[in-house]
Amino acid sequence: MNLTPVAAGTWAADWAGVGGKTYFFQWSNDMVSWYYAPFLDFGEGDHSYGCASSSPGFFVRLHHTDIYDSLEEARSADFDSDGLSNIFELTYGYNPFQPTSTAGGPDASLDPDEDGLGNASEQAAGSNPMAKDNPAVMLDVAAY
Ligand SMILES: [Ca+2]
Ligand SMILES: [Ca+2]
Ligand SMILES: [Ca+2]
């Protein structure tokens, strides 16, 4: 993988994909705490991801697996069997390889927007777990 400076504090991470592989992208400022970027890539061809950091140190790496047959399958699959799809976890900052990836408890039952719906319920409803946008909850609120 090549990390090319684009402008101050921004880089383009480029890599050549291999057929049949799913790529999880991680970044770190200190090589101790690693964070997943909110996307998945799949298959051969040129892949690129734009990164920004104001940290004096900036590191990137790829996790890859060949257990999925397509990008759609990789996105909807549940690598750690915690009830949340890989792409849901990546989009909202959870670790798709760990059922309990923060100190708060299992990823699937956390309720970061405190609307009473755990992440598994938010995923099932197609609502945003970081915003109180669930129609049932909004009705509930309106009733008071
Ligand atoms: Ca999962
Ligand atoms: Ca997880
Ligand atoms: Ca919630």
C-alpha cells in the first residue's frame, strides 16, 4: 500500500486489490489504537481511500479476508456474529471483529443515541443509531 501526501494533513492511500479479497482499512496516530475506516472494498483493481490527520504520526494498514464472494456479501455479513452487519459496525465506529468492542458493553445492545433502541434494533429498523430518527420513538416523544 502506498500513502501519498495530497495536501497538508491529507493523504491518498492506494493499493492493488486481489480478486476475491475483502479489505478492511485501519488507521492510527500512534500504532497502538487502531480505528476502522467506514467502508469495505472488494476484489481486484486499484483501490484508494483519502485520509486526513493533524497528528505528527499517521499510519494505515489493511485487514483482508477471502471468505466472502462479493462486496454485497462482505457488507451484509456479520464477521463477529454479534448481530450487527460488518458495514453497520464500520459505519458507526464499532469493531466488526469483536462482539464487545467498547467498554460500554456488547455492540449489539449499546444505545448511543439513548432512544431506547439498541443497535441491533436500529439496524433492523434501518434507523441511525447515532440520531433519534426512529419513527416509533418520535411518535412516543410526541405523545408526551
Ligand atoms: Ca458484527
Ligand atoms: Ca462488533
Ligand atoms: Ca439507539
